[in-house]
Amino acid sequence: MIGVDLGGSAIRLGVINDQGRLFGFKSIEIPQSRKKEVVLSLITEGIRKHIQDQISIGNNVLAVGIGSPGIINPDKGLVVTSPNFPGWTNVPLKSLLEKSFNLPVFLDNDANSAAFGEKWRGAGRRVNSLVCLTMGTGIGGGIILNGEVWRGAHGMSGEIGHITVNPEGPKCNCGNYGCLESYSSATGMVRSAIGSIKKGTRTILLRLTTGEIKKIDAKLIHEAAIKGDRLSLNILKEAGMYLGIAIANLMNILNPDMIVLTGAVTGSWDFFMPAAQLEVRKRALKTIVGRTRIVKGKLRGTAGIVGAAGIAWRQSGHI
């Protein structure tokens, strides 16, 4: 199987065998314009190259699995809408690629793919239910119940980044106020840092960016926290606090075996997790807390690729 993880800045692809081993990893940068025709061309060419490589060594490609951000209709193979790709409305990604390659194509949400990847070959291999939070530019979520991806009645489950954790909080891109994503995503932390600087808060972030606050990103906040910067430490602590509130709610509602955190933001694990754990202990039911593990994903940047291919393996009846 070929697994494709469609991200906001890059397309990542690889060949995955039925044991979940990844071969031929490749990352293709997406131009900032993110025009539909350009992105579709890059996906098509990336898949074609992998198919040609496999044929050249005597292997057959059985299908293609794709994880895409946004609202996905897996049954119809549509990208209904995607905030990362303006103008993508009801894009028939499945049928377009099936016509190009004459292969079955399985389309799902990128967070569902990451969740299945961690269940199949990552941190959740030995559990039956988990919730996976993808923490990067935004926050996505995938839910595995009884070993299968739970998509909800209309394919829209897992929008964990838009759980309200503070009704009086800032306005989110979704139009709501106080969403988890507004605090605990990379974008939310940068927003908080810039807002505090504009209010006069002292921080070494200004020195690290030579005074250009537009250069502040989550990596710089992490670097400043290592150096003991009070603002950066407080931002990460706040991110952890609201993350903990959300995790406690997930535990109380779904009672999963495990919560798996993945994505670039988890690089700051040591700074935000103490606050998150504190909130979980305060807010989750006591009988649940001790039985639910909160862990970092094991597949790192490949969970989406492995999971997209794994869903293709599963839905085509091979695993």
C-alpha cells in the first residue's frame, strides 16, 4: 500500500507493507499558494513515482490510503472542506486518483489516520481504545473504539481542537470562543506570546527574533522556555492546563484505555505536561484517572502515513 499524509505545508508519502513497515519515505513541499490544481498534481506525481519504484523491483501496489485535513466524507471520497486549502469544497479526491491509477483509493481525515497508525504500529498496539490528539499548527483528534476508527454519525467526530475549554477565551478560527486550539496549538501559543509582548511583557523572544515578533513560532517559545524565559514558561503551562481540561473531558466521556499525543508541539512535553496532568487529576473521575495512560506517540512524523495505509489495508480486507 502507498500511504499519503496530506499536510498544510508538505505531502508525505511512503510504501507500507502488511506488517506496517515503512519504505521509501518522501516529503514534497507544498507552495504557499496551496492552489488545488498544484496540490493535486504534486499528490499524483508523488504516488506515480512510488508505484513506478515498486514495479521496478517486482512489487505490486494494491491500493492507496490518504489522510487529509478538514471535513472528510470517507464513503463518497470527498474532501468536503479544508481550512488548510482554501477553495477545496467537495473535492472528489478518491475518484480523481482512482481514475489516474486504476487502483482503489481510501480517503480519511488525517487525525483518524494518525490514530489508526498509533493503534496499528505505535503506542496503542496493545490497547483496544484510544484517543489521539495531533498537536501542531492546529489540534486534531482521532478516536479508536473497539479497535476501529470512530467517525461519528456524519464523519465529523474527533474535532477535539474545538472543545470549549474557556467560554471567555479568544475567538477561534472556527468562529467559537475559547477552543482548546486557541491555547494549546502552535498557533495559539504564538498568538498568546505576541499579545503579551504588545502589552509590554518582557521576554527574550524579542532578542531571539531581533525584535521581529512575526518571526515568533512554537520552536522559539520552546527554546526560550529552556533558557528560563518567564513568558514562554507561562504560555506552555497555560497550554498544558487547558489541554488537561480537554483530556479529562475525553476520559469522562469515552473512557479510553489511552490518550496518545502526537505532533510537533509534543516536543515541549516536559514544559506543558505537568500542568496537564494536574488538571486531569483534578477533573477526571477518580476511578478513570489511574486506568488511563497519557503517552507520547511512538511513530512521530510517520503516524499519518502508516495509518492511512493501514486503513487501506483494513478496508481492502487484508489485515
